[in-house]
Amino acid sequence: RGRGRGGGRDRGPPRPQRDEFGGGERGGYAGRGRQERQRPPQRGYETPRGEGAREGGQQGRGRESLGWNSGERGGGAPQRRDNDGQQEASDWWAADGAGAGAGAAMGAGGSGASTPSATPGFRAARIQPEPPRTRLYWATCMPGFERVLAQELASPYVGAHRVEAHSAGVSFRGDIAVGYAANLWCRSAVRVLERLASGFLDEALEPGDAVYAFARDAVDWNELLPDVEVTDAYGESFIGVATFSVDSRVRDCGELTSQVLASTRIKDAICDELREWGRPKPPRPEVSSDAHLPLFATFYRGEVQLYRDMSGGSLHKRGYRAGSMHRAALAETAAAGMLLHAGYFPPMMREGGAEEPLPDLVDPMCGSGAILIEAALIASDVAPGLGRNPSADAWPFLRWHDADKAAFSSVYDDACERAEVGERDLLPRASIVGNDIHPAAVHMTARDAAAARVEEALELSNEDAALLTLAPGGRKLCVTNPPWGGEGARLEGGEAGTQRSWESLAAFLRREVGGGDCYALSGDPGATRHLRMRAETKVPLVVGGVDTRLLHYKIFAPQQREGRAEEARPSADGPDSGAR
């Protein structure tokens, strides 16, 4: 007992976990018996019973009990909050405050949508009864953006039920229209997946055979892969079996260690199942995202989750970036996630709705302008998915046998109407200022903003950030990605150039953003030291595979800084002066 078949080491006593099938407790991976592991996988859209049921791939590990209203995880001793102290590199990397909740469960179970309240000013959707025939979804995101993605899903834009944040993703439930809305409206999501089946591998079989046995009986492949019009490599069209692709992730799964093996055996099982129905093997798609049915499977400690990918290509491709790109460009999903984390919400996510004004946004080191363009799309209430062509080529789910094109048209038409009203009435109210010292970066920003139809909302300049001035009045919000490490540092002339950039940012913040807030992204603790400010919170993010921190600074107004300096100055009479 306590020794897995493939691990070869003593795993200790099994940890109690919630049973996927019944909601009760069961032993850990090493302690599960043969009989339980051979239970049939869940088919179709059946949902697991019990509030402890797990959804999505790999989300069972590291989950903590944390509801929307229970505050932040982490904490620790309070830190000094001034703008004049030297920041210590030793505590820079330690996450605190709002950034520590990445692996927590963000909603208690139940029949209604969870109500997020972690970010001030956020408004969730009204709690509605869960539809009788719900589907299980999993939205992936960059690690660290789970909280803001959960807020998007729980908002009126999507209206998802039972929203729970996990590591690098969020699980939720809803009808088919909820899945369509998640693809169109989620700004920080990378992909949206719909679960087809879940179950456990048979320990009595070899790893590849166990994967094959699971996939063969997981779902009705003959129904999911109907005959469609297929175009071969020579451009000729004919009626054939719908194409499919398989992408797998394997982690800590005993003797099963190869993702290639897992994907190959799933493909074998699907093709053999189709042959039993007297149908030919489907042709291989040239690109995985072009398949009629993109599949995604996760394997974790003997448990399998099988999904179909609703998004096809990554949702960060908004459609407005064309031609040459900045060599250190920030992904659109990362830019939107930073803005949402800073409280820069679209109208239906604000407590006051469209009438609640947004702060004056500025990015003094805008690069190729991802933060500025995403801010303009948020301010104008434009769904990020509208940049894609509303056809089956852009959205795989429109090619599926059970596609509800009427439901998608309703969601899409509503998004188009909101965009039309937002571009006409809301965008002119927004104040969005961008600047970069490199003329080529400003040119790329203007070009991409024109492609996104928001160029008139941006005020762009080309100068040193230390010289940038803003119009007086209004609450200021700075969201920026200054140069740090790697390609960003090389473009600025190495470490000395990076230091100059952050010193220019510090001068700009103290002079122009007094009384406001700054959210700066950095993967180099040495670079942020030149700000000579102490961060309120440090949110750990993984952006482009790099471990970074989103640092939140409160910028004191000049009068506040003078008052704090006066308080810190020692008395002329010494420490023992005064009445006793």
C-alpha cells in the first residue's frame, strides 16, 4: 500500500480526495483499488453528482477552500507603503495580497453563479437557476490571471454557473450559449474547452493500452465525427469523415509519461471505432486548429479528462495585429488581464454600469500598444472575439454536429449591437494616452489601433517618459510593461538602458500620476529597484513562459509625500524632547 505501479517510491498514506462519481471520499492515487479504477467514464454531458466533484484537467491539486467573499489568500505582516523607500530585492519575488490566489477555488458549489467581490467595483451577473441540461467547460489562461478570468465568466457578459478558479484555468457550467459567450467575451482566456468525458485509467493494462481502452469507450465517436465536405491537400473536395486532432498533457501519471503516446493511442482508438462502423479513417488536418473536432486530453494521477476545443486557435489572436510586430510584444490576453486586474472594467462589469466613469489611462512605455488597444476595446464595450470572422473557419464549434447556430447568432448579434453603441457613445468619453521613446513602436501602435478601429481614442506621443505630461484633473491609472531582461533589455541597450527606463518611469509617476495607481509588469527584481517605491501587492504571473510579477504602486500626491517626509524628519530637540 502506498506504492504506485510506476513511481517505484513510497508515496506515503493516500490523501483523502473527493470522489468524481459520488461526492464521497476515496483514497489517493496509490490507494485506489482495481474495482474503483475500472468504473466507466462519464459520457456526453452527464454531470458528476455532489459538490465535491472535480471538473477540468489537473485542477484537483493544490486547491484551497476560498470563496469569493472570504478575502485574499496569503497575507503576512503588513508592509510599508511609501514611495520613497528603497525596495529590497529579497522580498520583491515573494507574492502577497491579491496575487496569491491562483490555485484557489473561487466559488462554492451550488446551483447559481458565484458572486465575485475580490476586486472593488466589480459587478457579477444576477444569480439565475442553473439550466437543467448544463455542459461542463474549462477556460485556460496564463497562470496568475485565474481570478480575473473567473470574474469575466461570472459577469453578465457570460453568466456562467458554478465558476471555480484553479491553476492556469477556470471551470464553469452553463448551456451551449454560455460556451459561445465565453469564446466571444472573455478577454483574458486563452482557450475554452467543453468536457466530453472523464474517468480513470485501468492499472491492470499497459499505459498505452489503458489510454486506448478509455478513449474507445469514452464517447460515441461515430456521432461526433459525421460525414462532411472535406478538402484534400490538392484542393479537391469530397464527402468524407470529419477530421480531428488530439493534444495531450501528462503529469504525474505513473508509468504513463509520454504525451505523444497518449495522443497517438487516442487517435488509434477513434480510428478503430470508426472502422467498426464501416467508415474510413479520417484524413489528417494540415494544422491541428483547422480540424473539425480539436480534442484535448489531460492525464493526472491516473485520472483522464477529455475535452473538445471550442476556440481552435488561441483567443489572444484578436485580428488587429498584422505585419511586423515588436520583438518584445505583450500578448493581447496578458494586456487585457493586467487591465482587468487593475479594475479597468467594461461597462457591464462595473458597479455603476456604463455611467460609471473610467480613470484616465496612460502607458508611458507602450511598445506595440497592446495595453492601449485592449483598453480602448474595454472602454467601447467591444467583444474581443468580434475580430474573428463569424464563420466555421474561425470557430470549430460551428462545424460540430450539435452546433446551435441560432444560439450563436443571438450571442454574436448582441455583441455587435453593444459594439456599435460603445464605439458611438462610450469610446469618446475615454482618455487613453500612450507614449514610447522609439518612433517605430509608436508607428506600430497607430497601425494596429487603426485595424482595431480605435485609433481616434488614443493620444500617442514619441518622447522620453520622463518628459511626458498629462492633462490635469481626473483619476490617473498607469498600466505599463517597461523594459526588463531578455529582449526588452537588449532593445534598450542592456542594463544601463533598462535602469534609465525605470528611472524615467519613476520621474513620470511622481510628477503626473500623484494620487493615482500604477500597475507595472516585470520579470527582473533588479530593474524595479530603480523606481525607489514599495509595491502594495505583487501578483505572480507567467507571461510567455517567463515568471513575472504584476506590481501595484500607490502614487502619493506631492502634498502627501511632503507630509510623510515631514513626519519622518527627526525633531531638532532630539528624541527625548517634549512633555513627559
